[in-house]
Amino acid sequence: MNSVVLIIFCFASTLAVRFSDQEHSAAESCTTSNCSPEDGCRCASSNSPLGSSQIIPQFISLTFEDAVTEDLYTTYWEPLLFNRTNPDGQRIGATFYVTHQYTSYERVNSLYNRGYEIATHSVTKTVLQDYWRAASEELLIQEFGGQKHIISKFANIPAEDIQGVRTPQLQLAGNRSIQAYKSSNLSYDSSWPTLHTNPLFPYTLDYLSTQQCTLGNECPTGSYKGFWILPIVDLVGDFGECNTLTSCKTSGTADEIAEWLVGEVEAIRQSTRVPITLLVDSSWFQVVVNSWQGFNKALNTLATYNDVYFVSQKQVVDYMKNPVPLAEFRTDVENRNAACNAVTCMLNKETDIRYMTSCIPCPIVYPWLGNPDGNA
């Protein structure tokens, strides 16, 4: 194990014990009598926000959770996304969960100005599941609130526009995670899978969630008024339930991959129409033959449907707050012009050197946990 990772992991375990007395008691059960959409509250449910009599849009959120590098930007994301529009003629949305190491904040700025949502995916993106499961509230604030600060500062985009969060490995630390998110002024989480047999619309944590905890980690049980959960509805891949395109292990020709993905969308579109969150990790494109071509073909097919809209996760939350029938829905598009005077920084990170492209003058050292400004 890398010594730095080991030190951080031990630090997380220690703080988890230290903050254990701050755990919330279980929230009250959520019912239609105590949770009203008019009050900004919604229980976990597979029922449409407009009832069965109204047809709603089928939302698909393409979500990317990699470092934003020049190679990924030009090789995959630009040809895949930039020239696509929704049925109303407006450009599509997507959400980028940005992790810190190796990220070009110049490219984050470009994605933001193109209208895509920027969200936080931690500073370290440590691969150890137990690191996230055992993390204290204080450490999680440093990871997710710290990365929100880094993104806002070095990509020169408004902090209030960074509202979403996803924890690496989808490993929630129960109530500590949600409390850390709220302390970091984040308003929704997209880290909680649900079985494909139990599809759920986004809901708030005002009251106790009934969503299953399927990954063996600790899921929230407290009450967090107005904080949204965007469930990740599992797909069914070649080897059963899966929640990322890589873990689905679906392979074949480009046509076969496209047919599989369109079929997964159709299963939901023809039933509950819950929003679909696709976790598109770049490793899938790199290790599975025909995956990028198949994914592109699937998007081309879905673009012919007049009721399928590709939107960011923030746009899904906004819709849930004010749902309208399909005939009345229009993609909300913002015109943005965040400045970026790009500079390449060569910075010390302990005994290593890290390069970082920033939209503002370089910090003194590489920004990291506990030092998101990169001060000496």
C-alpha cells in the first residue's frame, strides 16, 4: 500500500471514532401526510411526480467521474457530446464529477462555459473502499468541500454552481457523508445505487429513506431537510446487476453494445420513466473494444426519440421541484462566460512534482487535503 494512502486511511479511521458521537438518530418515516412536494419534500418512490395520467420526459444523465485531462476532453468528450441537441433543439446537458489529481482546470472552465454541470468527486479519489466507509465528517469535508473550493478557485467558476457530489466507489459513510455535504454547501448526492427491480425517482432526505443499501457500506438514516438523493438505477449487464458501464462487462460489436444500452433505456422508458443515471468511466472506452463506437451509436439512436432528454443531474433536481408534462418541458440552457487566463503550474506535492493548468496565477504548492488554496 502506498505510504501516503496508508497515512490518510489511518487518519480517516481515527477521526471516524472521534466524530462517532455526532451520528444522527434515525429520522421519522416518510409519508404523504408529512412530506409534501409543495414544501419541497419528496419520499423515495417509483411513482411519477405527475401521476400515471401525465407523460413526463425520459431523462438520461450522462455522468463522468474522471480527472478532466486534455486527452479525455479531445479524444472522447468533445466528439461524443458537443454537437448534440435535445428534441427541443437546445444543447444537451451532462454532469462532470471532477477529481483533483491530473485535472486541467482550464478544461473544467471550458466544460462549464459550454453549459455542462461541474460537480465534486473528492480531492484524492482514493481507491480503497474502507477509506470512504470509515471517513469522519471532518475528512469528508476536506475531500468534497475542499475539492469544491479547488474547482471554483482554479477553474474560476462560481462556487454556488457546484451543487452535486459523488463519492468514489459509491461508498457512503452514512450520516457523516450527508452532514459533510451540507457543511460544504452541496445540495444533492449521486452515490446510491438501487436495484433495477426497484427504480426510484429522486427524493429528499427530510425523512427516513426506504432505499436499499446494496453495496455493503453505510447508508444515511438521519433527517436532512431539502437535501436530494438521485438514485442510480442499476443496469443489467452480461453478468447481472451493475451500476457503471465498465462493471456491466457488456462487450461485442458496436451494434451489439448499442442495442444493449438502448434496451436498458427502453425498459425504463416503457415503465416508470425514472431518470436514468449513466456512470460513464473513461476506462470502459479504453479497455472494451467497440465501447466508444457502441455508446455513440446508442446516443444517436436515442436522439431520434422525441421524449428522451439528456440533462445534467442538477436539471433533474430542478425538474423534480417543478415537474411539468412532456409537452411543456424545455431544456434549461444557461449562457456562461467564466474567464480563464490559462497558466501551466509546476508545483511541489511533498517530494513529488505535479503539473496543473489553472485559470488564475499558480499557487505556491499543489493544492491538497487541508490546503485547498495551495498556500505555503
